[in-house]
Amino acid sequence: MPMTTTSLIDLANPSRFLALVNRLSSWLAAATVLAFAVGVFGVYLAPDDYQQGATVKIMFIHVPAAWLGLFAWVLMSIAALGTLVWRHPLADVAAKAAAPLGAAFTLMCLITGSLWGRPMWGTYWVWDARLTSELVLFLMYLGVIALWQTIDEPTRAARIVAVLTLVGAVNIPIIKFSVDWWNTLHQPASVLRVGGSTIHPTILMPLIAMLVAFTLLFLTLHLAAMRNEIMRRRIRSLLMLQASATAGA
Amino acid sequence: MTALSALMLRDMRLAVRIGGGAVIGVLFFLIVVTLVPFAIGPDLALLGRIGPSILWLGALLANLLALDRLIAMDHEDGSLDLMLTARVPLELALAAKALAHWLSTGLPLIVATPLLALLLNLDARATGAVALTLLAGTPALTFIGLIGAALTVALRRGGLLLAILILPLTVPVLIFGVAAANAAIAGAMPFAAPFTILCALTLASLVVGPFAAAAALRHGLE
């Protein structure tokens, strides 16, 4: 049956969703590689900082990783609303797939930030508001992953994790505004702020390019992870069917 | 007697019995505060400086210990099903349970604080500051813990997972509680700022806790 448009409700059918993912995934992967090529070239062209030298270019990994760590939790929160409010069947698959990705990007943000802080600030770690709230975000990701693993039945686990995700969503604005609300060693906001960005275009453009590249990477990995999760649930259903058939026979 | 007050009285009576949360909570608080000088060393000046933090950490951990009895016990003996189907809104019933839990488990910690402050070389002003901030902050710990207890109610060994889920959410309460206590002692920073934020956290948790816990119970026990 030919489809001219695919709306969100059509994608509630896992088979249709898998068909869409199979069509999209290679294009997304190619777009990711292309975006990274453009981004890395832009990073190569970007000038060194007059104080920090070339080490400032850790920023081109650190900032996208931080952005994606927050983005993943926001995506999980929207998926949680989809599970609890609209009962969208694939919302919990999206949330479960996003959790390890968000945790990985948050960890990458913490590690790259720490490696950057050692030459710049003289310390690997400081307990200021931005770093502390980011670490708390990482712990919350681990808690969500642990909760997913602990509850057997997927739909029940989805609803419980959805509640936890929404409660934890309060941390996202705290992280974003932590550098404004507190005196932090971490620099204040310089990209998304009232009055526009304070970064020079020669550094801002490669940063945006790397942001786009990393976001495409996240989307590619996320769709692949959703496909894996749907497959995993099908296997589980088949196993349970087989077990009950054996028991009934 | 209304249903809510009956529920509260029942919870408080159960908690103060042997094996209930009240006595065990205070004992755990005492043990934690006793352990810290063994780890740090008997330097009284140092203990006096970090005393408020030790007391806050001990109160947080003691609160955490008693939390998995909050809903799991009712789930085991079936009274949770009665609460789910009762005419009293589940949110109010859970709020009443959390309040009873705080009265029976949290308040004894605050009462025990002056005695333990003696062990940590805190003077009267410091002890008063810590007790006041604990009074303002421990309800937040209980009501946030209510969310974790509701999330892990059906799990068999949910206690440790409850701690993992709850502790990141209680970090702001700990930060502002210790900040307020230290501000009252040292006087270098205004006391009102962290204290009012601590009170705000408690008030917010009084609302968010029961609603999130009720949602978790309704969705998680189907």
C-alpha cells in the first residue's frame, strides 16, 4: 500500500517503523560521515586560542557531547510523556534506546572537560555548580539504566522509568543555568544566551558544524538502537510463546 | 476519625515498635556519626569544622535506610491495594504516609542531633543551626524518598536500587542544608539565602513527591 505521508501515528506500528528505519539508516550514516568530514575540516581551519593554544580544540568535542547529554534526557522526557499520556507504543523503545547513548555522551563530556581542565585550570575536577550538576546527570542516567534492567516486563518497566525520567527532568534547566545562577569556575554561557553568541564566527562555525555532526551521529545510533530493542522484544515474545506452548502441550 | 488520620496513626504506631523504622533510624545515625571520627581521626578542631556536614550525611543515610519500609510493607500485606482502590485520593494517602514516616523516623533524628553534636565538638550555636536546617530539610528527604519507594515497590531487593535512584535527587537538599548550617555558624555568608532555598525544596517536594509516587504506583502495579 503506497504511503504518501508517514505521520507519527503510522509509526506506532513497529513494522512500519522498522521499514522506515531500514530505509533511512544508511542515508543517516552517510550524512553523519559527511557532516563529520565538514566539521573536522572546520576544526582544522579554526585558529588557535591566543592563551590556550591548540588545546582549545577539545571544545569541539566537549561542547557537542554536553549538548547531546542534555538532549538525550529531553528526548527521554518527551518519550516518557508519550508513554504515560498518549500511550504511544514506541515511545518507551525510544526512551530505552536513548538512555545508554545519553550516558555515554555525558561521560564523554565529563572526561573531555576534565582533560581540558587540567592544563587550563590546573585541576582535573572542581566541585562547581556546572560540573556537579553534570555529574548528577550522569548518575541519574545510570539509575535509569539500572531501573530498566531490574524490571522484567517491558511495558511495566517503561511506565515506571517514565515517571523517574520526568522527575529527573528538573536537572536539565539547573545544568543549563548553573553557570548563571552560581559563581562557577566553568565559563558562563557563550552560545545560547540572551543577546546572541559571544564567540567569533571562525570558532563558532566549526562548533555548529560539529554540533550538527554529533547530533546526526546520535540520531543514527538512536534509530539503530531502537531497531535493536524492537528485535529484542520480538525475540522475548517468541521465547515466551514457545515456553507457554511447551508448558501447555 | 478520618481515613487520613487513621492511616497516619497506623503508620506511626507500626514505626515505633521494635523492628520499626524509628529506633533503627536513630541507631544508624548514631553509628554513622561514631564511625566518621574513626575514619578521620580525633582532631577536634577538624571535626568541629565539618561537624554539620557529618550530621547532615548521617541524617540523609539514616533516612534512606528507613525508606524501603514505607510502601513495600503495605504492598506485602495487601493494604496498598486497599489504598489504591479507596475513596481517599492516592496522592493524599501517600502524603499522609510520608508525613507519618517523617514524624516517626525524621523527627527522632533531629532530637538526637544535640547529643551527637557533642561527639563532634559543635558548640550550641552550631548545634542549633544544624538542628534547624535538618528540621527544614528532612521532610524533603522523606518526600523525595517517597518517589523512590513507589518506583521500586514491586522489586524484591529494591533497597539498593532505591538508594541509587534517590540520592541524585537529594543532592540539592544536602548542598543547601549544609550551606545554611555553615552560614549560620561562620556568619560569612547570609543565612537566609540557602535556608529559604532549602525551605523551597521541602515545599516543592511536598507537592511533587506524592504526585510522582502516585503515578509510579498506578502505572507500576498494573
